[in-house]
Amino acid sequence: MDGYETMAAIRERPGYADLPIVAVTGKVVGGERERCMAAGASDYIPKPVDTAQLLAALRDWFPATELPESPRV
């Protein structure tokens, strides 16, 4: 099973339709982003991975959480 088949299989499972899947691939050919998205990816990051780009993509798919207030000393 390759990555495309894996994403499609995940999407078919009950309860996983909205699971964020970020495709990270070294295949940087024309249409690759579209192929990943059609297979079920939520986002696409080409390699070599730019850390800021990856973190920005993850931030888009995971809800922000509030940090508890620091105890006052």
C-alpha cells in the first residue's frame, strides 16, 4: 500500500473523514499536490521540508489551545 492508497483507506474509515493528513513527499512533479489532495490529504508539503512551512500547515489543522496562566510567585 503506498501513501495515496493509505490516505484513501483512512478517509473510508468511519470517523476519520475529517482527520488532518499532511502529505510530506519528495515527489515534486507537476500535479503531485493535486494527486495527494485527491487521495485524501488535507495539505501538502514538498521535501526538503521547510520547518516553518510544516509548522504553519500543522497549525492550520489543529485547534489552538489556551495555555494555563503561570502561577504568580
